[in-house]
Amino acid sequence: MSLAATGTTLVRPGQVLADLLPASTAARTRLRDAALVLGGAALTGVAAQIAVPVHGSPVPVTGQTFAALLVGTALGARRGLLSLLLYAVAGVAGLPWFAGGTSGAGSASFGYIVGMMLASAAVGALARRGADRGVLRTAGAMLVGEALVYAVGVPYLALAAHLSVSQAVAAGLTPYLIGDALKAALAMGLLPTAWKLVGRREG
């Protein structure tokens, strides 16, 4: 009996988790991808509402970075980037789903959102190379993604808030390293486990 007849999806190299969702025609594939992009943007917006202020910094600790990296890894580079682009465009247009229910592009932390777009695409590309299927590889992918977020967010913060480089690092990077390590650890548990569960189902 064929895999199609049993309703089972074959796991192939180069796939991300979202590719395992069935879509039998081109039209259904487009509909699936649109739903995934919308869902990724919505997840990021919901996660952004988990916001804890940091003393001395205009950038709160939020769940949106983790959501952005998870979206990119699970959906792949193209869909992940589109999800974060939709999240950013809708927020700039006035939808209050940036950190703490804010919107617009005037915040000093907006650079982190731009960084998340790049990070989502990067981790999605790495996931297509199997970077989310093992604990250590997942950790590496998350570190790459987080580095891209800060590579854009910290300089943007320095310019927007008129800070020196050292002040921007102290306000926009150092306070978040422990939280980022915890987020990476969570991803290291979630993503490889999801692939293991898929493998067991396929077996």
C-alpha cells in the first residue's frame, strides 16, 4: 500500500516541520502556506505580549524573539520571513501587537524586529539542512538567529536612543543573555523531540 493511500507523509531530507502538513494540490499548498504565514505572524504577536520591563533599558524581555526563531525553524526561510514581515508591516500600520501592545516604527526597539526577520530566514535555511533535528545543531541555529537579532537591534538602539556602543550593548544585549540561553534550551528540547515523534509515527 502506498504512503499516499495510508495518509502518511514521508520525511525527506531538506524538509522542515511545516512541509509535513499534507497538501495534495498546488492550490491547497498555497492555502496551507498562507495559513502558516498568518499563524506565524499571530504567534509572534501573541508572544510579544509576554513582556517584562528591564530597568535602565527601553527594550523589554519578551517572548517574540523565541517565537520568531521557532516560526523560522518550523516553517522554513521563505514562510518564516514572510511571517515576520507580515508581523512587522501590520505592527507599523497600527496593529497593537508589538511588545506590550504597542505599534509603529518609532520605538527604539524596532531594530530588533528587523533583526528577527533576518533571523527567521536564517534559521529556516539552516533547518532545511537539518539544523533542527539534533540538540547541538539546534543550539547552533538558535545562536545564529539570536546573533542576527542583536546585530541589527543593538546598533539601531544606539542610533535611536543616542547611546554609545558600550551603552547600547549594556542596555540592549547584556541583560538578555541568560533569557536567550533559556530560550535556546527550550528550542533544543522542542524541535528535535518533534522530529523524533514524527519519525516514530512514520515507523
